[in-house]
Amino acid sequence: MRSLVAGNWKMNGLASDALDRAQAICAKAGDGLPCDVLVCPPATLIGTMTRAFQDSGITLGGQDCHAEDSGAYTGDVAAPMLADLGCSHVIVGHSERRRDHAESDALIASKAAAAHRAGLVAIICLGESATEREEGRASDVVSAQLAGSLPPGATPDNTVVAYEPVWAIGTGNTATPADVAEIHALLRQQLVAALGEDGNNVRLLYGGSVNAGNADELLAVDHVNGALVGGASLKPDDFWAIVSAGRSA
Ligand code: 13P
């Protein structure tokens, strides 16, 4: 299956530096995309970035959306608004939102359903904490998160699942290929149980301190169909090294 490498810029970037970054990335994309490439800028920059990445083949995504399509929700962004700006994807259930905004699995499933209604691909994030891993509960935790966060109607065309162990995010502590293989095999099994044959075609991304030096190894693991990249996605050379590690088949 064609890999997807997605950059999550998180809450970083003003128009000037984001335009420079987009230009540098587009220059690299000029030679062709070895896999599908997605950039998820802060909401304030999506419109500008849609124009900056126009004709590059790189698609744009949001970092979160509300579960409702519109309404009195001050400060929130609805999935149809992201679609209106030209987004193809939206991240839901990132561990930073689970942590900072107390987002539950049920809420994340509602957000993913809202993404689907708007015609967006939902990237549903999962991952255990350091304590949960130390206690030997990593598999149980991610399995429960997947069961609770996957909305009815999920298909390979509208859903991507990203395994991002919380302890690996922004720390430089990458999960070992063996740890990643174990969790991704479990997620694949669970997706097949939930969706039948379609479960084999849902892309599974790994995220957590993916960088130019470890991308080849991580993207070669069974059932790893791409990467969700934080810090390294802010550096065009590093991001492109990761994109280049993505497989086209
Ligand atoms: P880092 O790549 O900075 O560890 O962040 C991963 C992440 O949270 C992507 O969503």
C-alpha cells in the first residue's frame, strides 16, 4: 500500500516562516513524491498554505476539528470549514489534545464522524503513556482507544490510524521496531475484526520522534504504512528525508 508521510506542525509558525518552509518543501517535491505527503499546519495558516502548496501534489490537513458541523462553539474549528479551505485530512485524538483538553475516546469518535461527514480523512491518534507501558498495559490501552475512537462507517478511504506512544513524542525516545511491530500487528488484527477485509487496507502510521536517521528502519516495519512527524516536519531537509523513506507500494 502507498505510504503516507504527514507533518504535524502543531502550534508553530507565522505566515513568513511558514511560507519559507512551504517553499523549501515544494522545491523538493518538484522532483516527484515518493509517497503521499500531507502537511497539517496550525488552523490560522491553512488558507495560506493551501495556496503555497498548490500544484505540488502535497495535501493539507487540520490538527483537530469539532464534533459538530457548526454552532455556538467559540474558538473551535468545524470539519466543513477545513474542507472549505482545501483540506483533505484532519488529525483527531492527538495525545496532546487528549491530555490538554481531556478528550475522551467517545468524543474522538464523534470528531472522526464529523470529519467523514465533511468528506475528510480522519487520522485517529492512539498511544500509551510511559507508565502504562511500564505496567505492561500498552497493548490493552491502545486496543481500548481504537475500539472507542473508531466511528461507525470507517473505511480505508476515510480513516487512517496513527500509533504515537506518548513517551516517544518530542522526546527523542523512539519506540523500537519490535515495539512498533507488536502494536501495529495488534491494531491491524483489530481493524480486520472490526471492518473485515477493509481492515487490511486502513493505513497505520507510526509517530513519535521520527527523524531523518530512523525513518528508514521504522517505515520498513510490517504494518507501518507511513509516519506522523512532529518536530522534524518543521525542518524541510529532515522532513524530506522521511518522505523519501516512504514506500510507494
Ligand atoms: P515528534 O515527531 O516531535 O515526536 O511529534 C510526534 C507527533 O506528535 C506527531 O503528531
